Amino acid sequence: MELLDLLYPRECAACRGPAGGAGRLAVCAACDGTLEWISPPACARCGAADRGKGCAECRGKELLFAGATALGRYEGRMRDLVLGFKFRGARHLAEEFGRRLAARIERRFDLVVPVPMSRWKVLFRGYNAAELVAERLARHARTPFAARRLRKLRRTKPQAELALEERLTNPRGAYRAKAVKGVVLLVDDVLTTGATANACTEALRAAGAAEVHLAVIAR
Ligand SMILES: [Zn+2]
Ligand SMILES: [Zn+2]
């Protein structure tokens, strides 16, 4: 048995059947074909699947980041995979998602930065999924990675528990960044209202980032 077999389970993360071969570490070929991936062309501003005629997902929305890339839609089995990755210890999915995101991103960035979690939350959950995927993405894209450049200053209520209006203002001012230069790629697990990514973008811009782009697993 090779080392990789020990690190990465040979069962498919979506159907629990035997996993695929080379290049598909986490999902089997059958699941890969049915998962809710967003295939290019996608909306450059919010990463949604481009259905032509402009993007209904982000029209009229205040998004502070300069552009976004999303691997999939946050629904169905893709949502199950992301939830397993975030909450149920499926840490090996970071490699799969990070590699795929690096392949999707067309431009060069100066730095990859994950959306941070507060320290108590990392202790409670064991890891920050956004940080794991950001680290893998950076490695595959051969881009510098800084896990601690952005910090979460205060606890925010879980976005899922709030009404839409509250969700938009909840994370505002909750993040602070250390000095940063150039074009930054911010990485999160999921993009919903954009409020968290906006708050992180504001912090990074305030710390000197020329431009901030966003990469997420799903939206
Ligand atoms: Zn499968
Ligand atoms: Zn859009």
C-alpha cells in the first residue's frame, strides 16, 4: 500500500463506493459526472454559472472583491460534500478542492489568504476548512500562502441563523489584516450573501492590498 492510500481514503466521498483513479482522489468518476460543478464560462464577478444575458445572481449586489471563482453550486451532493469537509472531518477533500480551484484560476496572484475563523471556533471544530483548501490551492498554483495575515477580531453570529438583512451587516468590521501588497486571492469554503468576503476584502484593502479576488468551493 502506498503512502497516499493511507492519507486519502480509497472510497468515494460522495457515494462511498471505490474512489476513482489517478487525478480523482476523492470522488469516483460516476459521481464526478453528476456533482453540481460550475463549468466555465462563469460570471467573473460572483462565480455563478453563466446562463447568458448577464448574471442574475449578483446584479445589484454590493460585492467589494474584484472577481470570484466557484467550483460548484451549493446544493445537492456538492453541498453534502462541503458540509462533510467543514464539519465532519473530511479533511482530505482539501486536496481535491484546492487542486481543482488552482486549475480554474487563470491569473497570477501575489498571495493566497484564507478567511479566518476565531480561535475558539478552530479549537471547537478542529480545523478551518477554508484554510486547508487555501493552503492546497496555493501549493498547486505555486503562490505564497499566508494563513495568519487576516485575523478575526470578534465573534460573529453564525450567518445561517440570521435574517438576510442581519447577515449583510453581521461580519462587517470583524476582520483585520496585517500589511499586505499586490493582488490577493481570498479563499473561503462557501459564498452566500458575500458579506463575509466583503468584510475580509475591506480589511485586506485597508492593509494595502491593491485588489482582492475570491475563490470558493461552492456558492
Ligand atoms: Zn462516487
Ligand atoms: Zn454574477
